[in-house]
Amino acid sequence: MRYIIIGAGAVGGTIGGRLFQAGHDVVLVARGAHLEALDNTGLRLLTPDSDDLLPVPASGGPVPPRAGDVLIVATKSQDTLSALEAWPRDLPVVCAQNGVANEDMVLRRFSQVYGMCVWLPATHLDPGVVAAYGTPHSGLLPVGRYPQGVDDLAHQIAADLTKSGFVAPAVPDVMRYKYGKLLSNLGNAVEALVGHADGMSDLAKQATAEGEAVLAAAGIAHPTRQEEQDLRGNQVDLRPIEGLARGGGSSWQSLARGAGSIEADYLNGEIVLLARRTGVGAPVNEVLQREANRFARDRHAPGSMPVDELRRLIGERSAT
Ligand SMILES: NC(=O)C1=CN([C@@H]2O[C@H](COP(=O)(O)OP(=O)(O)OC[C@H]3O[C@@H](n4cnc5c(N)ncnc54)[C@H](OP(=O)(O)O)[C@@H]3O)[C@@H](O)[C@H]2O)C=CC1
Ligand SMILES: CC(C)(CO)C(=O)C(=O)O
């Protein structure tokens, strides 16, 4: 099996780097300065306990096919389709991403799709450099066939990831896990907008509570908090890497890089979509989606919105 990682940033770089370290064939697909650094120097993968320079092959696009190729897409959700555009449609694709929309988007074009629920705090620090901030051998990556089930390939992927140091069970209901993870990611926009200001976690809890109510109204199952906690164990506990504080989660990082786009349409926006479909309200997530998109478009620095301003906007929207 050869793992082709489409979007070798924080998550893709970490998964690809660990698979490579465990002896698997890996190709990292990247672009721009990141691709140049990967080509010239290799992938530098930092963890709390290690600092490795890995000569993982990299490419800017499709590579000559080989039997057993598997695509792992680890771009932000807004980049999924364009990143997969040039790849042969008979390849299996694993969506190692947050949100729950990628699998359907990919299934329109590729017939064999897998979901992966990604609990793996990581940062794309610089071109060619990624950091994974978990406990040693951390990262929880349940994987399964989309929309449900476990086939031989899902078992093989889970086994390869497990041998690479992840906790990676093959699960028959991967989307149930991904809906649970979606709830945890509704606070991404809060962190991106107001940073770690006082009041940030209350706003994130409001977004999550609203998300839970919307999933309940839509009849969508997700793990209970206890089940998720049991599964997570200490796999996603952040540990410091000396000299490298983690600024924030994946959406915060998009703003910090001035990326011009953010994943909010696929995180808070998923709750807004479901709320509209089921006829319930989702004012908190609506404001977070709108403001996060505005912040990304106007290239505001992460954490630069006063928390009172965000509270005011949510209050205003909730009152209408
Ligand atoms: N970071 C984290 O801690 C976690 C992230 N996730 C999820 O994982 C997914 C990936 O996030 P993350 O790793 O943070 O994102 P990153 O931005 O770090 O990495 C995504 C990479 O994809 C690249 N990319 C986008 N389009 C293309 C393309 N057409 N060709 C080649 N490369 C492309 C980006 O390049 P460029 O920079 O040039 O745009 C970037 O390097 C998201 O769904 C996120 O929500 C889940 C759990 C934790
Ligand atoms: C859980 C968390 C916040 C880990 O960083 C994440 O999923 C993200 O950054 O998107």
C-alpha cells in the first residue's frame, strides 16, 4: 500500500510523517514554499519528545499510479474538491478532516470513500515543518468506510496507522464519531475570533450546546460525552514542545497564516445548514460562521475581536 497525502500540512504532515517512520511508502502532496522545502530538505516533524527530519518523497500533483495507492485528503474542507481534481477517480480516498461534508463531496467523484475522525492537535509551523503536540504516540484516528461499515481496506488502514503509533480503530459508524467531533470544533471560530480571552470558553460552550440541540432536532447520533471521553483517554492532551507554544487550533492557524479562507462553512455552517433544514434556530453558529468568514476574507489577525463585540453580535442575532 502507498499512502498519498493530499494536503501535507499539520494533520497530513503528521500522519504522513508517522506512516513513513513506520516504514510505509508515502508521498506528500503539497504546493508553494512548503513543497519546495519538502523537496529540498524533507519533512521536519516535531513532537514533545522528538525532532526528526524525514526524507519523505513529495509531489506537486499526481504521481505515476501503483497498485495499492490510497489517497488521504487532509486539506481544509473548502479545498477538498480542488485538491482532488487531478487525481484518478478509481482510487480509494480517506477524508482525514474535520466536518462531515467532505465524504459526500468526494463520493460524487470517487466511488470508494472512507471517513477518518481526527483527534490530533498539530500545527503547520513553517514550510517543511509540522509539530504534533500530543502525548508520545498520540492521536486518535477512528476510520471506517463511508457512509458506514468496515471493509478490508479500512482494517488495513487502521492496522497501518496503529503500527505507526496512532490509536486507530476501524469502526462501522465513523460518521457518528465525526458528528461528535463536529460539536467540539464549533468553538474553533470563537478561538479564531477572540483568542483565549476571558469568556472564550463560555461562548464556545454556547456554540456546542446549540449544536447539540440542532443535531437532536435533526435526529443525528453522536457519541455521548462520556463515551467520547473514554475513547479519547489522554490521546489529545496537549503537551508543550520546548520553545513552541501552540497558538491555537486549525481555524486560528488559518487566520495566523493569513490564508484568506477558513473552515467555518463546514463547521459552524454545518449546524446552520441542519438548523435551516429542520426549522430550528442557530443564531450563535450563524454569527460565528459569518464573522469567521469575514475575518479570514479581510485577513484580520486571530484573536483580535474583543469578546464583548462577539457577545453583542450574538445577542443581537438571537434577539431577531
Ligand atoms: N490542525 C489540527 O490540530 C487539526 C486539524 N484537523 C482538521 O484536519 C484538516 C486539515 O487541517 P490542518 O492540517 O490544520 O490544515 P493545514 O492548513 O495545516 O494543512 C492543509 C494543507 O493542505 C494544503 N493544500 C490545500 N489545497 C491544496 C492543493 N490543491 N494542493 C496541495 N496542497 C493543498 C495547504 O496548502 P496551503 O497552505 O498552500 O493552503 C496546507 O498545507 C482540517 O479539516 C482540520 O479541521 C483536525 C484535527 C486537528
Ligand atoms: C481538537 C482540535 C481543536 C485540536 O486542535 C481541532 O480539531 C482543531 O484544531 O481543529
